[in-house]
Amino acid sequence: KVMEDIEDTAWMVDGRCRRPGVDTSIWIHGIDKTKRSKQIRALALGECRLCPVQWVCVEFAIRTLDDWNVCAVEVDDRRLLAEREDWASLLDMAHESRMSVTQLVDHLRRGATT
């Protein structure tokens, strides 16, 4: 299991979004569909793809019903993942195999589960 305790947010300090000098506002453009917002989200998602806690981040977003912030993937992609009964197992599998959350969602969109 990627996340043991929803109340334990100590993992957040390891996020790329928490590095010194990073503009954390780029992660709060989750549902805004303007062109500028899409460009900003692309910057955030670029960081997320390299983030060592991306799997926990997306699990936290799913468990807390966060529909605003960018958390490893676009809000719509997170909804796609959350609609599956096996989403937690899929995140675990992706984490264990070091597959990014973006890659996992891409697999799901193509109809693959592993």
C-alpha cells in the first residue's frame, strides 16, 4: 500500500513541489481550462513526472477528493483512475515498478491494466 495513513503527511516534504525556490502556485490550476492555465499545469506535471512521491500524492488527492490541485496527473486523469475499484492496487503496482502515474493513466486510457 502506497499510503499507510491519510493523516500522515510527512511524505509531502519530499515532493518536488516543496523544493526551495519552487513557485508552488503552479499546482493550483487543476480545473481551470484557460490556455495560460494549461501551460502552467504542463510545468507542474513536468515536475510531477520526476517526483519521488507522485504515487502517494495522487492517492492523497483521491482519498481527500481534491478536485482542484494538480497532484501527479491532471484532475480528469485522476478521476479516471479513482473510478476504478482497483485504483489503489494499480498505484501500488506502478510504484513498485517505478512507472510514473502519467504512464499508468496512459495504460488505462489504452485499455491495459498492467
